[in-house]
Amino acid sequence: MSTPESDPVLARYRDGAFLLIDKPRGPSSHQVTAWARDLLGVEVAGHAGTLDPNVSGLLWVGVGPALKLLPLVLEFPKRYIAVVALHADVPMGELDRVIGEFTGPIYQLPPVRSAVKRERRVRTIHRLRSVERAGTRLLLDVVADSGTYVRTLAVDLGEALGVGAHLEELRRVGNGPFEERDAIPLTRLADAVALRADGDPAPLLGLLHPIAEIWREFPSIVVKDGAASALAHGAGLASGGILSIPRPFSREAHVALVDRGGTLIATGVAQTDSDAVASVRHGWVVAETRVFVDPARFPPRWKSGAARSSRAAPSDAR
């Protein structure tokens, strides 16, 4: 019987892995994830960034500990190519002017059929440009915050132009630093699984992104050995447990917490800006942590000596 020690694919599942699927139009994101799960032969898989059935493009699917990183994947800006149909013709100059007004923070109300509560929210459009125009049809290139509804954007654009508009077709072509060339169709996954069954695991391993490819896109904090132990058992991170901060971050940013050897211990949410960390004398610097290691590998250090009587104190996470 194969074990993670003898099978590199099972080892990758155990450590956490992502697939970047090129979702076709037709099936739901949930169905594509279920197909990927069954092909991989795992019990549980999850996806980040739901695409409507009639929308194609990049869909992250995670297995094992990668499931805990799906909220970080949702932080990536998304890039879309959209076909928008105007309900009447407008001058090119007017179109360019209105498109320019939609760049930056905007208010959005989710569509009636969306899976989230319908309340106004702010999303940032990082880039919105007209790539091509054929009569009243526009080909738009959109880079926006996660959670932006491009269908709503098309309707709002039409209203601002005074002619009305709707979204005809949409494809997600970018997700953070990842692009179309990084994604695979399900048929390629099926071929790789078949090759693995024939004794060649290399093609499948080449499709499984290790979780480090995701968390390394975010700010990290290198923690001391004692802090790593506390984090592994569910604690937050106090300032005294920090060894180094490789790059700055802001309050409420998602950060990766790693030990001296570069192992991801946990992720969490920063409670202060990185340049103010040294001034935090009480409480957590990083809270709301998600643990990625087996706590058994990090014996509790706070049970010895005086620390036994105050094990719950934030200052113990050293």
C-alpha cells in the first residue's frame, strides 16, 4: 500500500497542493472541483473565487492543508476579458471618458442571483480599458479586487453612458501573479492521473502547485523557536516572538508565519503595521491564526518553569 513516504504524489497531498484549472463554460465551479477531486482520488477538495457556469477561466482548487490557504487566494486581484453589449451607440470620446471614471474605488451592489448578501460594498478597479470595439460591442480588459462583479460593472457602465448595457461573455485570465498559461484543462489532469497509474508520477507532480507558491506572495514574519511552538498550538504572535520581518506590511494584512528553516507554521491577520510592531508591549501582533503544521512536531514550551502559571498570556508566545 502506498504511503506519503513511498509515493511523492501522496506526500504532496499531505503537505497541501493546489491545481489551477482552466474552467470551461457550462459546469459550475463546484462541479469542476468535484471532478478534480475524483480524478486526484482525494476525499475533500475546495475552490477559491467562484465562477458562474457560463464564465470560463482560472479556478484554484486546493487539497489537504491548501484548503486553509484558500482565503489568501481570494486576496489576489483578478483579471478578466469581458464582452459588453451597449444598448445604443455612443461616441468613442464619451466612452473613453466614462471608462476612465470607473477606474479606482467604486460602489457595487451584488446581482440578485449572487450567493452573498446584497449590500453595497466598495471594490477597486485597478485597470479598465477598451481593447476593441465592433459597433455597440466592447471588448474590455478588467483588473479588479477579488469580489468585484463584472456583470454589475457592465450594467453600471451602461447606465453612466445613458444607453444601458449588459455582459455577454466573461473569462478570467489572471489571478494575482498567475496567468492563463499557468492553468490546465481537466483533460490534461486526467492524462496525468492515467500516467501516474502506469507508474509515472512526474506529470501529475508537475501540475500540483505546492502551497509555498501561494503564501510566498504575501508578507511573512520569521518567528523564534518558542513562538513557533505556541503558534503550532493555536496561539497568536506577540512582538517578542519575532525574529525578523523580511518585508513591510500594513494592519489587517494577511501574513505568513514561518520558522527559522522556512517552514510555514501558520497564517494570520496583522493587528498593527509592521513599523509599529516593536511598540506593541501587550497583546498579539498577529491574531486569527490558521495552523499548518502538526502540533506534535512542536512540543509546548510554556509548560516548564514560571510559564506554566501564565500559559495563556500573549507575552508567552516567544
